[in-house]
Amino acid sequence: MIVFDSKAGRFSQISKNSIFVLVSLLLFTFQGTQAMGKTLSVPESSPTIKGALIQAQPGDIILVSCGTYFEHDIMMKPGVALWSGTLQPGCVTIDAQGKGRIFQFADADSNTALVGFTLKGGLAQGQNGDRGGAITFQNSSPRISNCIFKSNKATSGGAIFVDQKSSPVLANCLIENNEAQQKGGGAFCLGTVTFNECAFERNVAMVGGGLNLGQDAVAKLQSCSIKNNTAGNTGAGLHAQQSLCAISNTIFAGNWGGLGGSAISTRNADLTLVSSTLYRNGSDSSGGVLAFEGTPPQFNNSIIAFNETPILKIDTEIPVFQGCNLYGNATGDWVAELRSLGQKDDNLSSDPEFCAPDYGNFNLQSSSACLPSNNPTGNKSIVGAFGPGCVNGNEQSSLAPPTSSGFQAVPAGL
């Protein structure tokens, strides 16, 4: 059976027996805390997911047998847990075939869950709104785990839209190849949102290719991967405007911004980036890997290396850099506005010695100056998203960082 490992950016094998035991355990645990709930199944209880949700009541679990379901405009019932038969995204695909949005969550509390689905072909337009091609959250705080969102389209929020009153948590999700005409190729958020071990890859939008945070949004990204997204204007990886964003242990790599901000752009946003890595981001102009207006962001213990355009494009105070490593960037490292920062606050310029970055492994070789034992500044923190992880210096055996499988993300969906 296949599991998507978001940090490694690949699928891994797990046995059918392990899945059976896990599903049984989760069913027992869930029903033990939801005494009145029952279990429905698709296609036994209903031939469609939409039909099973009509039958379900808060506290119920719906198990969906593996296969492809051609459905759209599904109203998720609050308090219901919708699980694929193996809890893995390869088990159940819901293909909207461009006929409408796939799911709408309205007034859904944290007992509402979606676990182990691939959502594709969703389209948000017309009377149901033009945001969130795969899912829209309205006054909702569900848990979404082990899901893949791909090839969905909308005016904004190609795959996902979060409104001002929502606070969903997404764990171990892959958001890839989605498209927005305006904001947020992968997701457009106005509320509070948490992304744990999620990957945004190859999404496209005018602003915020991977993720766009609108006014008053509050976002937390932990152990995520934001790669190869494109913005026609700015913020290919992420754009934040008048919002609050905390990012940690996250990779920004290969993103391409037309006018700059190829990794991150902000406008009057409070953004902090801690223990993260920015690698080979570029733009069509000299717009910068990082583009900021208004409130300056803060960077701690992060690597900015081998990027193809100037590091900064700013209309604000110089951002705070502390314990950061800038190295091998095409137009220089601690230069221009950053010149005075390179020799203080534990900042340095040294080859990070990634294990195999072109294969997606951003762990560090044992001799890297980004490790506390080798850092010439005396910094006791690891610099960058990952610590040591190479195997005998062999790139082919170092394709994946030593991380846990996606199954650790499944409880977040309960």
C-alpha cells in the first residue's frame, strides 16, 4: 500500500496488514469517544459519497471503498468523519471532471474529518462562488489528513479556500498542479489555517503561486515543502498581505516569480521564518527571492542558498536576519542592504553542504558549518530545515530525509 511522505516528496510502501490494524484501531478509538455514532459505507450504505453524507449524523464515520467516484458539489456534514478504505490518498479518487467544486464545508467543527482522498478536477465558478476548486471552508474548523489535491481550478484558491471564520488543520497533504487566475494557486486563506507536513508543488497563480494569505489571515506552516510554484506577478511560493504567518522547518525550492518575490513576498504582513531553507528560486526580472513592503519580516537560523536572483527587493526596513547562512546566490550574499549584517548576530556565508538537493534531500553533510558542532559563530542551533542525514556520502542512497511516514499525520484527522 502507498503512503505519501511530504517531507521526502515521494510515496512509500506499507503493508495491508498494518493498514487493517490501524483502521480497526482508529474505528474503535473514534467510536469509543462518539458513543452514539455509527459506521456507514460506500457503496454498501449508498452508492455515492453524497448520498452517504445525507444519511449520516454527527458522530458517524463513513468508510469509502477504493475506487474513483465522479462527484461534485458535495456538502460535508458537520461532525462526520469521512475516511477512505485504507486512509491513503491512492485508495479513493473523487474526480469532479470540471463540473463543479468537490467539497463544501459549512459550520463544520473539529470533529469533522476527511482522511485519505485524492481530489481532482474541481472547478469553482458560477453561483456557488469562484474560490476553492476542490474545497471551500465556511465557518469551519475540520481536520484534513493524508489527502492529495491536484488539477483543480478557481479564480482564487485553485484547490482550497478558507474564509474569515474558518480554522482548518491540514496534515500530510500534497497540493499540486492547481491553478488560480488571481490569488493562491494552491490555496487562498482569509481565516486561520495550519499546514503540518504539507507539500505545495507546481501550482500557478498571478499572486501567491503556492499559497496566498489575505487580509487578517493567520497561518502556521510547519515542516512543509513549497516547490516549483509559479506566480505571474509576485510571491511564487507564498504571498502574505496584512496577515500573520509563522513558518518553521520548511523548504522553498525552485519557485519562479515573474516580478520577484520568487520564494516569499509580503505587504504589511507580520512574517517569521525559522529553521528553513530557500534554494534555487528565481524570477523573470531582478525582483528578488524575497520581496517586502511595509512591515519587515524576521529570519532565524535559515539557509538562503544558490538562488538565481538578488536576495532582497524591499520597500521597508531591512528585515532581521539572525543565525542565517547566505551562500552561492547568483548576485551575491551579504551584499547591498545586507552588507552590514553578514558579520554579526551569528550570520555566516558558508557552503551548507546539502546531501542531495537536486533529489529533494536538504539534509546536511556531517561537515556542514550549519551544524552546531561546526558553526564558526558559535551558534548552538541547526541552521536550515534539516540536520544531518547523508548516507556514506552517496547521493542515490540519500534521496529522502530520515523522517516518519505520513501515517503519523492520520490522528490529526480525528
